[in-house]
Amino acid sequence: MKVMAPLIAEERQPGQFIILQTESEYGERIPLTIADADRKEGSITLIFQVVGKTTAQLAQFEAGDDLPAVVGPLGKPTHIQHYGHVVCTGGGIGIAPLYPIAQALKQAGNRITIILGARSKELIILEEEMQAIADECIICTDDGSYGRHAMVTEPLKEQCEKADKPAMVIAIGPPMMMKACAETTKPYGVFTQVSLNTIMVDGTGMCGGCRVNVGNEVKFVCVDGPEFDGHLVDFDNMIARLHAYSDIEKNKYKCFVEEGWKEKMVSQ
């Protein structure tokens, strides 16, 4: 989805995100990474997957419609420099935020290996765009319908075992996938950066909904991140917090599908 937001398009940097609402008064606020931007056109590109009520509403927007609120760019930008060999690993919808980071790293002169993974072929996104910037692109699917029949951690481990192992790994995707990538690279001493997708409300560090444990410190993903050292993130705690509102989220989505824009009150 392209959204006309010229000020955000002008300022955004790789790794940053926006928060939007689909309803003006009581709408849920959700974070989405800026997958691309066109400064000349004044647009930003958002890529999302329908998983709940708000993303289902967003999917119904058509050209010419107005989003009540789009706030950004938020979060710290990715630190871009020449590292040498960088492996960029994306899982599912996590490929979208990985794209601008891989672009910027390539422009900085890095050799880029890209590993893309999804459950099946139809869920692989941005393949052509990634192929265009990668020195090597490896595709994996859980069901073997496309590319290698493997998890992304398999080729990632192979990269770490090479004599010229990567100077850095970036992994973005479902929490379990990022956790597995961090566990894969840790024995080889390869710095691994992850981009976290926690629950957010205000995006300014005030609500505390996005807090995570990183090393011995509490961090807020919206202002301290979204990127952190994957070897220090307490993924188990983060995953547990992500499921805190699962029943409410399922009920909201069910009501939306069954009754459109009407909602039932949910008791907690």
C-alpha cells in the first residue's frame, strides 16, 4: 500500500516505522515498518499481512481513501556502514522491513547474502527486488514448494561455517525465527541484529507496552529500537508478552469478519 505522506517520505531512514490508525476515535494503533519511500512522489510504502481486525480494515482501503492518523518516522534508524560481508535473513512479512536495510547496506559497499524464508512459495515477497541487490540470494520454504526445503537457519549456519564468515547478520521475521537465528550465530561469534515487533500504543516510550529485556536492562522497542543485539534479547519473555491479548484480538477479528464494522464488547 502506498500512502501519501511527503514529510515522512523525506525524513525516513532504513529501519524506521510508522504508527497508524484506521479509525479516528477509538481505532487501534499499530506499528508498520516503512518498506520503501519515494521522496519525489511524497509516498511511503507499507507491506502488511491481514492477521487481525485492524489489518483487515486496512486491507479494505482503496485509492483516494484517507487514513485518520499516520505518525512517523519512529524508532532509531539502522546503523549503516561498510562491514564487509553481511547476511540479511528475512522470514515471511519480515522481508518487508529487511528490504530498505539491505538496500542501504549494499549502497555502503557491503557484500550482501540474502536468505528469504516463508511457509510456502506464495508467501515469499519482494523476491525480484532482493535478487536485484544481493550478491547471493537463497530462498527457503517450510513445505519445499520453492527454493530449498529448509528453515532459514540451515543456510545461515552454512554461511557462518565458511572461512570468510559474515561480519554481521541481520534477522527480521517472527520472534521464534529471530530467536533461532540468534542461537544459530552465537557459537560462531557473529554479531546478529534483530528488529523486534512488539505490541505498541503511543510509539514514544510512555506507555511501556513494548518493553523488552535486553541483557540486564529494560528497553523500549519504540524509542530504544526496534533493532537490538539478538544474542542479548530475552525472546521468551517477549513472546509471552505478545500473547497477552490473544483472546481479545481473536474476538475482535471474529466480530469484524462476522459483522463488519460493528463490534461486541469483550470482557477481560
